[in-house]
Amino acid sequence: MWQNTTPVPNAVFDTYLGQLKNAELKILLVVIRQTLGWKDKASETGRKESDWISGSQLRMKTGCSSRAISSATEILIKKKLIEVSDQRG
């Protein structure tokens, strides 16, 4: 039943679940799914450490508006819960 699972850090539940707003939590969970949720044999941890996730992917996966995604992403960056890079790094 639980074969295909994504490891979610305990801090998401213990610390941030009550602090994050709806869009922030949704985006954080998508980022976790797109990274820790994928095996990567080349990685030291055995899981993906980064991924390119577009705004349209976030809109589709979270059901949030572009404005909500932009605002929530800024907050998650300030809280150091996610890192965002462009093509230049």
C-alpha cells in the first residue's frame, strides 16, 4: 500500500504545518514531491536535490493563482524552506 511514497521532513509537520498558509504549504509539498519524491542514484542522498518547476506546473499541481504562487514562493524563500534559481544559477 505504501510502496510509492515521498519522504517528507518531520519539520514540515512539527514546525511549519501550523505556520504556513494554504498556498505556501501546497507549493512546499510540490517541491518536496518533485525532489525528495524521486530517486536519483547519482545523488549522495539517493533522492533528487533540485528540479525545474515552472509557474504553470505549480498552478496545475496546486490549483493556486499566479499571484498566490508568486507571493507564497517569496515567503518560502525568506523562510529558507526553498531555494529558487534561474538558468544562470
